[in-house]
Amino acid sequence: MVIAGYFSEFTDLEQVWFVVSPHNPLKEKHTLLQDYHRLALVRVAIEDYRKLKASDIEFKLPKPSYTIHTLTYMQEKFPEHQFVLLLGADNLETFHKWKNYELILDQYELYVYPRKESAGGELLKHPKVKFFPAPVVELSSTFIRTAIKNKKDVSYMMPESVWKYIDEMRFYVK
């Protein structure tokens, strides 16, 4: 939320969309909550922020989810919008492994934010890649899940409404 808030307030972006992915091909499906729970968590987290939007658009697309397919579909469905891809410098280093990454770079701008252990790689020099000095956030969903499993109080690390949802649903306690 810190990064999304930064990009919605300190760049030319009018909105930041959180596209909840049912199956990222680079992640193990069994490590994720069910799709509708992850979407609900995003909606609860951003409900008070008009510049942030939750999207289930990938729920309607073939699995696994590939960014090029999502961007193409979104551009067709919402032609009044101009989309950019927001990603961390660590993802930019491996971007050349993404499906049709050249096409993404040809048709869309990439807005990149810093990651502590990553300089961004060679693509940082690409004309369609823009680097922004957003705050470096050393907090990950893996850390949160593990902390909850280990009975640590991490409620202060997220919006209260998100913590209540996680706690009520007993997510990550096993």
C-alpha cells in the first residue's frame, strides 16, 4: 500500500490497480489463499482510497496468468485508459524471462521502484522503463504469513480492517 500510495500521489498516474492473479506461473498455487479471499483482502485494504482499485480481471482469463495477456485484455476492455506496468527492480532483473517481454516493452511503459538488493539490471536503461525513488519497503507477504503462523503480532503492519479479516478467517495460523 505504501508503494501504491506513492505512485498514485507522486507520479503522473491517476490510479493504481491491484490486479489479483489467480495463478502467477512463478508461484506455487498451494502457497496462496483462495482467489476470492485475496481479492477481498485487497478490497478491504484499499476501500478508503479513491486512487487505488482492486481488479479481478485475471479471474476471467486463461490460467496461468501472463502479464502480456492481462495488459492486452485490459487495453481492449478499457480503451479510455493508458496502462503502465508497476514493478520492483528485482522483477525488472528477470523481466527478460517473462512471456512476450519484448512486446510488453514495445507497447507499455514500466514504472520501477527500488528494492534493497537489486539495481534493476540492463533493462533499467530501456527508454520505456522509468525508475522512481519510491520508499523502500522491506516487508513481504511471506514475512507476514510466516509471522502469523509463528503467533507473532503483526497487526500494526497492515490496515486494521485487513488484520481483522485475516484474524477472523484464521488465515495462516496452520
